[in-house]
Amino acid sequence: MNASLLQILFPTVIDVFPATVFNFSFQLSSSFDNLTLHIVRTDDPGTGNTQLAIMAPEGNISITTPPFEILNDVTISGGAVPTETPEPTPTGPTPTPEEPTPTPTPTEPAPETGYIVLDGFGGMHSIGVAPSVTGKEIYYPGIDVVVDAEILPDNSGIVVIDNMGANFVFGLGGSTPSVPVNSFYMPEPPLPPMIFEATPSYVAVEAAADSAGYWVLDDMGQIYGVGSVLPEGALQSLLPGVAVDPPLPAYDPNESNYYRPDGSPIPEGENPGWFSAVDFIVVGDGEGVVVSDRWGGQHLIGDTSAIGMTEETIHPYFGWDIVRAIELEPQGRGYMLLDGFGGVHPVPSLPLDGPVREAYNRYVNVEGTRQPYFGWDVAESLAYAPDGDGWVVLDAFGGTHYVGNITDIRVLYFGWDIARDIEIYIPAIAD
């Protein structure tokens, strides 16, 4: 073997030489075995020249490569890894440190979770450990009208609503939902009324803590109840006094028509429908409600002080139709607002070190972390990790974007604007 062959196999462009010996392996050709070679530095004190001697441990190859220049940098190209000259091992007893070295606290892995993604046609797609939805075949409108879903806290079922007023409760993994249902998985009366032209549209649903009822929001800020959230003896689902006052305008994004509560049209420019409600959160067992409109206005109903929200609380306001969702922080210390570009905004906004901002401060605008920001209006939904230490953003095409300590599963993508909601499934609750 000659030097030119060796130089083809081992690049001769070397930028450093911080140690006297390098070890590396390579295949000379198909007829040779892998060889571990040594590269040994040799210096000529008389001339100041540096050469490399390359040899096998057995001594059967010894090649000097004089073309190398003096090496004095800190890196070596070609993939060889320098072997540092070891320091002499000190003799004598090992000194005992004055203080014991603390055992590092291991980072808790993200809890095992699954997700259910809802599409606008009524499809429910289970991801990860999330179980299949039982009975969903009875409801598939086949048109883009389905808007929101909510997994019951006991994992027994999932509530699905469309913008015309239909609402269904399906089982998860064969379970019977805790909300009373008949054989068609429809909640028993009283039901929210079906909604048609010139009346408000449903936009969001939230489950009660006991899993036996839920609330539904329409785009005027009115709230309906099903099951356990209804007052005893209630004869209608529309909850009296539980609404934004004055009502927000109804908004039909397809027709761009805006309506008053009595169904009469609002003249163009008088009260734009962009102020209509887009999402809500329920505080505790219903003692308070926060309704977000499309522009970022936050409308409080009842007592919301438990999550730090009062009329004086500072929160984002955009002044145009860009708010897409709000999500309660799992420990109830505030909530996160999602804009259509993928940005998330903690509420309350101040103080900057407030409890709801803990995860936000760890993962947003921090080097080494990734925060979705699409640059156009495509974000649809937001779901928190079980402990609040991360979240997932769903875009309208079905893409899922994970931030922080949360299970990352990317197996679903529709490729067109049809994804509407993502719900997180936590198996530990069901066990």
C-alpha cells in the first residue's frame, strides 16, 4: 500500500492536531478487514517541520506522509477522533468532599397520552393510546359543519357539536358515557334547540367536572346546558342569565350575515359579526364563564376570580378577526389564548412571572425550543398537556405542533382545510 492510496481513504486536509495519537478505523478495500490505525505526530526540532507516521498496531504498515503542513489549530477534518493523552492517576487516598455531590433530579418524561382529532365532516380520529369512538357511525353529516368536541373528564365518552345545533355523546373504547343517553347516543331532553338561518350558531362545548353534563356556547355568547349542569326542574336548555350582556352579534362566515337575538339582520357596518363569540372556558362547576370573541375581547360571566380574571385583568386584544381558541390551564391558574397564526398568549398577561406563564416562559422564545408560528390564519385548536407543562396546536390541515413536555405523535395529516379540534386523552384517569 502506498501513501497516495491511504490519502484517498483518509483525507489529508487536517486543521488540528491537539494530541499525539489518533485512533480510527476504515475499510481499505473489499479484500481487507477493517484496520485500526494510529496516527503519530513527529516533529523535527532542527527544521521545525511536522510529519505524521501512520501505522497499524501490529506494525505491518508504516507510512510517513511528509506533505503535511505544521498543525496548530483545534479541529481535525476527515472524521478521525483525537484520543487525549491521559493524565497520570494520582496515588494516595481519594479525598472525601466536604459536601456530598447532590443527586441530579431526573426530568419527568411526558405522561403517556393520546389524542382525538375532529374533522369538519364529523370524523373522529384516535391517535396514540386514545381508544376508538363507539357509535360514531350514526353521525356523519358529510358537510363541513362540525365545530367542536370535548372528552368527558372520566374518559367515558366524547361530546361532539355542529354549528346547526346537533350535539351527540359517543362512548370511548366501548364505555357507556356518563351523560344520560338513549340508544342513539343523543342526550335526553331538554336539548339545545336546533339552529337554522337567522339565528345564532353553536361554536364550542365544555364538559362538567362530574362528566354527567356539559355546556354549549353559541356565537352570541349565550350558553345552554345538558344533563347535570341544568338547574333542577329546568324546562329549557338555554341557561337564564348565563350569557354575554348585551349579546354579541351572530355571525355566519359563509354568508357574512349578522343577526340580533330576535333574528332580525344587523345592517352592514352597524355591529360587525367579527365580534361574535368563538370559544369559552368554564370556571369550577359553573360559578364563572369566560367567553372570547374573535377580536380578543374577553367577556366575563359570574365569578371568574379563581383563575385570576376580573374586569381589570390585562389580556391580549388584537382588533381584528384572529382569535381561534382559549384553553383552561389544567391547574386552573389562568388560560391560554390561541391566535390564527399559531401564537399562544397567557391570560392573565401580567405579571410576567405569573403562574399561568410558567410553561410559556420555559418554552416560548427560548433558544432550543420550537414554537409554531405559521404566518397565516391556519391554527384551529389548542390542548394542554395533563400537567400544564406543554401543549399541542392543531392546524386546519391536520398538522399537530407540540411544545414543551408533551407526547409528540405525528401520524395524521389531511392536506386540506378540514381539521377542527384536538382533544387530549389521558389513560391514567380511566384506570
